[in-house]
Amino acid sequence: MKQNYDIFTKASFCRHFENNVFENIEKKKITIPVYLSAGQEYISATLSEIINTNHRIKPLIFAQHRCHSIYLNFGGNPSLLIKELLGKKDGCTYGMGGSASIHSPKINMFGHDGHMGTQAPIGVGACFSSKKPTIVFLGDASAEEDYVLGAIGWASTKKLPILFVVEDNNLSILTEKKVRRNWEMDDVAKSFKMKGYNLNDDPNSIYKISSIFFKEPVLININTNRLYWHSGAGQDSKETFDRFKAEMKKLGKKAENIDKDIKMKVSKLWKKHLEKL
Ligand SMILES: Cc1ncc(C[n+]2csc(CCOP(=O)(O)OP(=O)(O)O)c2C)c(N)n1
Ligand SMILES: [Mg+2]
């Protein structure tokens, strides 16, 4: 399927972007707190392909701190993000948002305020008042905040064109979900009388349910893996399942060549910006 290569291409861009961020944290070129999204990029790569490209919808986007891939996949300009991470005034958030609060009116993305889960009531409010298709991205931990649950209830009551996406990496910093709770977010959605799904980050499983997006409120909890530390450049375990690598293996030689090309392009882009420092 052609589309699988398009999703792979987007994910590859994000992966190499994040690997360059990683390197430049280590080299101390980036000195702000950074939340790397490597490992989770297939979720927004797939959703943006379905929503922007297939459905031709440009939704309002409310994300939280781990949002580089969301910005890049939904059409954010990578140069402006590089500048943002380097603290430049002409970065996507004027050098004031950094990694955690990426803001871009151009792609309808609203910067996060740093309080886990506030993007849910704010996103629901924006959707309620504008009736525009809206995506609220949550982490599995921020989804536990009481105000998130109230917001989901209101979205269901008012039948808003909203998609809640829980990027469930099983972790709140280093605390696993099983320590924190005995329930799942798709059950919460169903108890509020809206559709809820618990999926993995295989693009095909997301595609299968995508025809209902924005026709009614929907919550998808997508199980995924964070490859690097909660914040900064480091790796807890090298054993983590990597969706990006699994898809590359599945798609074969053509994907490997796409990936090589993109790796070079992204490195060149970073180099161009670093030379100006
Ligand atoms: C209201 C609030 N409580 C606690 C924190 C501290 N904090 C920042 S990120 C984080 C974990 C977030 O986990 P999750 O929502 O699953 O996102 P992930 O980092 O896994 O992508 C915590 C506890 C915060 N920023 N806001
Ligand atoms: Mg988490």
C-alpha cells in the first residue's frame, strides 16, 4: 500500500530529527529541558496521514510536552522547531516555548501550559465554542487528571467533533501504569457513552476505525513505547519494541533507501542551523 510508505517517510523524518536533538543535547548545543518523542512517532504519522491527507481536515491540535513528532507530522516547519530548541526569537514559539510548549497558529497547534492534562478541558472548550474538528493528545498519566475526565464527559454530552488520543507509553516519568491504576482509558470513554478503543500503534489498526473520526467524539488509547528518557538524552533500555524499526523491516529495501535519504536530509538541515550559531 502506497500510504504505508508515506507514513514511514513521515516517521523516519521524526526519528532522525529526534536523533539529532539527542546528539545536540549531548554536545550541549541544546540546553533547555527536552522531551523526545522517538518511539511514539508512528501515532501522529498515521493520524496526520489519515486526517490531513485523506480527509483533508486541518484540526485544532492540543498536545502536551512530548510533541515534536506531532508538530512535524501535522505540517510544522522543521527549521522553526530547530530554532525554537536553540532558543532563537524566530523559532516556532518565538524561542519562549521550548520543547514542551510548541505553538504554531499556522498548523492550528496550541502550546501546552505545562500542567499535565489541561489541554483536555482547553481543547474541549475550543471545540465546543468553534465546533471545529479537534484533536487532544494526552499521555497515559495526564489522562488520569480529574479535569480530563470532566472534559471527556462534556465532549460526549455535547457530541463534539473531537478525537482524544492517549499516547500510552505505560509511563509517568518512570512509574508504570500498573502501579497507578487498575482501569483503562477506553473503558472510561465507554462509561461516558462515547466510543473508546485500545489499540497498538500499528497504522492498520488505526486506519480500521478512522472513518468515524470527527463524526462523533472518540477516544483512542494507543499503546506505544518511549525510546529515550522522560526528559533529556538517554536510554533506559535497549530492549524496547520499536514500531519504526519493525515497519522498516516489514516494508523492506525501498523503506531502507527512503530512510537513508531522510537521515542525510535531516542531518544537513541541522548542520545548516548549527553553523549559524
Ligand atoms: C498537574 C501536573 N502534575 C505533575 C506534573 C509533573 N509531570 C510532568 S510530565 C509527568 C508525566 C507525564 O506522563 P504522561 O502524561 O504519561 O506523558 P509522557 O511523559 O509519558 O509522554 C509528570 C508527572 C505536571 N507537569 N503537572
Ligand atoms: Mg506516559
